[in-house]
Amino acid sequence: MDFKIDDQSCFNLNVRVSLKKERFLKGKKLGWYKNSAFCNRCLYCFHFFLKTRERMARLGTELAARISRALITKSNSSIPTRSWNPLLEQTLHKIGCRDSLSQSLVARVIDPHLLTHHSLALGFFNWASQQPGFTHNSLTYHSVLKSLSFSRQFNAIESLIKQAKAQNLTLDSSIYRFVIDSLIKRGKSQMAFSVFNEIKSQSLDLGTETSNSLLASLGSDGCLDNAMKVFDEMNNRGIGFSTIGFGVFIWRLCRNGDLGEVLRLVDVVEGWNSLINGSVIAVLIVHGLCEDSRTSEALRALNELRIRGWKPDFIAYRVVAEAFRSLGSVFDVNEVLKMKRKLGVAPRSNDYREFILGLITERRIYEAKELGEVIASGNFPMEDDVLNALIGSVSTIDPYSAMKFFHFVIGKGKFPTLLTLSNLSRNLCKHGKIDELLEVYRVLSSNEYFSDMESYNVMFSFLCMGGRVREAYEVLQEMRKKGLDPDISMYNSLIEVLCREDLLRPAKRLWDEMFVIGCGGNLKTYNILIGKFSEIGQTEEATRLFNHMLEKGVTPDATTHRFLLEALCQETKFETAVDVFYKHVNHDVMLAQNILKTLILNLCGKGMHVILTSLSILYTICGIAIFYT
């Protein structure tokens, strides 16, 4: 039996299966099936339609997988890769996709097969819309928007949402959550707010987590008017507020809004009896007011929040005291400290742990940094995982603050984890803070932090990344003194840096040292050196290394030949270049094919006589097919 897998066929079959099942269950309940033969016929019909439906679903899944594989394979061989082009449309026509095209098939192809291939997903979606008689539905829009939510194609997302609205299609609230969360993570809070307005107009449920994430994002970006609209909508719909959502919003509002308005919003949130941490919110409010030079209002806020049961802790009182101290008001400082001893409560490190880690998870790194600095400046306790998270994340935006957290950890007699050290080192290199990188390694080395291959490899690799070859070489020496043998990859990394910095003499000495200690070079080592010598025109040295690797049993690859052949042809050493080619053409035909194009291109720029002579040789060796390739 031949099945046409379209949406109407699936719908009709589902209806028939449902009717058969309903009839059978009703008959069984009413005792219709006293005749066993009749009962068996009904059961047979029911199972037949059920198996038919399962078969159609399986065929649809297999077809979707086949289409997606064909698109991915073809796009990988195209230039640019993984982008939509006419060749992909030809591929779809060849496999007969057009004949089986349906809305469910388009959705199955995109989700899950093309979720990470955003350009292909959008291209396939657009191609389907151009086919005669095909129209998209909410299912196909859901799949393509889900795919694009993992990408940075924001304009395409906005356009598709408008298209769906113009077609009066109602999209599920889950896809809006996908899109809004994606936009927030990529710092597009205003676009996320536009999508939020679409949800509001359709009375869809955005959910507590996404609503609070949007509230925090708009507050963090300073879009306080839009944040207030989100706050009001959450309040009207009875959506609960979280410490992060309300906290970041009210923190930023304190720097611009009236204290009375701030307290009004506190009362609104309190009315919902939400699970907001009052002590954390109190710190954020007084810190925001003090940052706006409204220290007296911050003192008043402490009392107002305490009356409302929000329990300002020692951190909140210290923030206000230090603000008065910066103003030179000794009397007010003493008054606040008295209030702290009498009315304040001890901060619970777990409360701040959850809040800071939550901020980092939602990529509110700036807010996490600020609160971490407030806690660290007062020498209040912080959990080890919080400090490691702060060092690693804050170093992406502010290396100096990250170094403060690093020294805070060291001052406590503790050390960062190896993962944290890797993140810190990488970000210091990205920001060009090499002196700070050396300071980190000096402090850790003085505390015997580096003791095994893994920890030494971290320090060594980032010293190489930072171009500090002398310090990297000293690490190799230190490792050997401790009985740790550096592997070939470490030597390759250092040689690569030396060549990049045009330090060829040290590179040669390191090369000789490798053989003295019994660490012979591998293919990558030879390629680094041959590539560098070829680049600077030292073809004799490059050729010597090429012959040396053959003697040592190291097989050259296409990269090795490309470096050497380009350099030889550049210096018009055509006979030597052809000899190099000859050495492998009889032993490895595939390799010969790979390097033939490089040789021909270089020969073609050096005169007609050489071209004709050389090409005739290559033609004889490799054959007409290779020549035309």
C-alpha cells in the first residue's frame, strides 16, 4: 500500500482511529461483543488503523531525517557553508520533497534536525512557502522560531512574528518564551519587550521565570519605563516576583526614582506574599540610593524597610555608614553603627550565594560584580563557589575587579579552582592584561599551587597565548626539575609562539633541546618550522627539515607540501619542487592529488615554458582526470 504523508491524510486517519476505538470501548461496556467473531473483527479493524497510523508517523519521521541530512550534506560542500543557496533547492527537488510536502513535514525537518542549522532552517521554511498550494501554520512557525532563537538572526525573528500575526495565527506561549529568553541572553532587551507586547495583546501566559528575567533585563539596561510596564502587567496578572527580577529592577530605579515610589512598589510586592528575600532587597535599595548620593534617604529607607519586616542586615547598615563616612559625617556614621548593633541582623551567606549565582546564570554580570564588591569590601563571608564564579565571570567585563576578587580569595587562605584560573587567564589575555596574568601566576607559585601536569599546562598555555616565551620556557624547566615530563604539545605551543614572534634562534635551540632530552618532533612540529622557514624565504632550511622528517619516519601531509612547494616556486626552484612532488606521487596518490593544485598554481605564474614542461610531466603522472580537476 502506498501512503501519501500529508496533514489531511494524518488527520483523517486519526479521526478514524479515534472513532473505531470509541465504538469498540462503548460496545464492550454495553455487552455488544457476546459474539466472539464480531468482537475479533472490531479488534482487527481497530489495530489495523492503529498500525497504519504508526507506520505513517514512522515514514514521516524517516523522510524528515532524510531531507535534513541531504540539506546539511549539500550545504557543507557549498561556499559559504551551511547557508541557503539554489543548489539546496535542486537537492530538494531531486529527492521528491515537493510531492510529500506538508506542514507537519516542514516542522519535523526543522525540529529537531535543523535546530542548530539556523540558516538552513529559515531557508527551508522560505522555500516551502514558495511551493504551490502550501501555506504555513502555527506548527511550522513554532519550529523555525525555535531554531532562530538559538541564533543571532534577530531581524528574521521579528519579521516572522509579524508574518504570523498578519496571518492571524496564534503561536503557543512556549515559543514566545524561547524567543524572549534568547533575546535577553544576547542583550536585546528592547526587542524582547516588543515580543512581550505581542503576548500581552494576545493574553498569553509568559510565565514567572521569563517575566522576571525580562523585568531584570530592562532594569539593568536602564529601560525603566518599559520595566515599569512589565511590572504592572505582572502585578495585574498575578505573576509572582522573584528576588532577581524585582531586585535588579528596584536597584536601578533607586538611582532615578523617588523613594516614595520605591516604597510603594515594595508594598505592592509584599502584598503578593512572594518569596522575595527582604534582606537582599534592602541592601540593593540602600546601595542604589547611596550611589545616587541620597544617603539621608538611604537611612530613612532602612527604617521603612525594617518596619515592613524586610530585615536589613549588617551589610545594608554598613553600606549607609560607609556612604556617610565618605561625606565626612562622623556623627551620622556612629548613629548608623549604633542602629546596626541594635536593629541589624547577621547576613546569611546562603541568601547572597543564591542571588549572586542567579545573577551570573542570567548574565547580569555587572550587578553580580557590584554586589560582590559590596560584600567583599566589608569582609563579609562568601562561599567558595560564589567567589570562583565571580572571578571567572567578572573577568570577562572588568579584569581589575576580577583581580580584586582573586586577592580576596588569596587573603582568605584559599585558592581558585583550575577552571576558574583558566577562565581568568583567558580573559586577562583577551584584554591584554599580561602583567596581571604574571602577577596571578607569581602569587599562586609562591603558594605551591602548581604541582601536577594539569595545573602546569594551564599556566604554560596561557603564557604562550600572552606571548611570554621566557616565562613559558621557565615553566618547562621547573616541570622537569619536579620530575614532570612536558609532552610534545607543550613544546609545539612554545615553538609556534617563538616563530610567530620571529624568534627563530630560540626556536632552533628549543628544537635541538627536544632531541637531546628524547622528545622528538611530530608532524605539527615540522609543519610549524617548515612553514616559518618557507615564509621568510629560507628554503634550504625548510628542505633540510623536510628531508629530516622523512628520515625520522614522519609522513608529510598536504600542509607540509603546500608550505614547501610555494616557497620553492617563489624562488624559481622548479626542479626541486617537482622532485618533492615525485617523492610522494608513487607512494600516495591521494596526497599527490591534494598537492597537485598547489604546484600547478605556483608554476603557472612563472612562465609559459615552465608551465608546459611541468604540466606535461604532471599529466603523465596523474592522468587527465586529475589534470582537469
